[in-house]
Amino acid sequence: MDVLNEEDRRLPQVENVLPLLRRGIGIHHGGLLPILKETVEILFGEGLIKALFATETFAMGLNMPARTVLFTASRKFDGKDFRWITSGEYIQMSGRAGRRGLDEKGIVILMIDEQVSPVVGKAIVQGKPDPINSAFHLTYNMVLNLLRVEEINPEYMLERSFYQFQNQASIPDLYNSK
């Protein structure tokens, strides 16, 4: 936090989070200042944070495994209403439990209140993951840039992309008839 100027150090969010970090407690959510989010991520990755209170933003796109993942609620606010978390969200967040090479198993605790019907609870825990779709879109500029780099064979790279894999899987008869 030495990189912050004196005025930034007096921001309420910084003043509230720093004492927690010094005690090994972290918080992480979408409304946190970017410098604080990055600091929490670094400290957690180094094993200096022993308890982290986070929203699903921490589980998205970061490889930050934990020994135990605790869900304090099975409902979330989506900007308009409260809704049950999806099975995909549960899988994404609970998948952080258990650190490869350090833990024999991961522990997931899901605190459920009496509002959750058994059917909804089962759907959250045992449902299917969200589908994964490639966001890759080939453009003329991309092809030209790939052709400029001598070490890269564009055809080889594109054939091994997730986008190509999905396309082949969606029309298997075309590829199997070769």
C-alpha cells in the first residue's frame, strides 16, 4: 500500500480494509477499489490471508484455490431481484475448495435456510454446469497479424482452438465423412 498517496490512504474503503488485511482477513467484491482487489488477490495467493469473505467475482477467472469454501447464502441479487444461485455458479465457486498438492480433499459448506425446497437445493448442488461457448471470432486483422509472425502457423493454431473444437462437435457428420 506504499504506492498510495496520502490522500488515497485516507479513503474510507482503504482505512477499513487495511486493518483486516494486517490480521490475515480479506474481503473481495465487485465494488472494491481495484488496488485493494489486487492486493487481496496477491496476499491470498501468497497464503497470507487465512479467511477471505468474497462474492463470486473472486471465483471468476482467477486460479485461487482454498481449503474450504463456505456459502453463507444460496440466493443472490442479480440487479433486479433475488434469485437462487445456479448450478453453474455453485460449481464454479465450490470448485475452488481443495488446493492441489496441499489438501487431500476440499470442503464445501452450503448454508441453506428453510426457504430452500429440497428440489431447488438438489438442483443447485447436482445440476449441470453452465455451457461454455467460445467467444473467439476470426477477423481479417487477426489473420493478417497471425501471418506476420513467422513462428506461428495460423492454420495449426486455428485448428486447435476451442472455437474449432465446438464447431466440429456441432456438425460431427461433416468431419467424420472425410
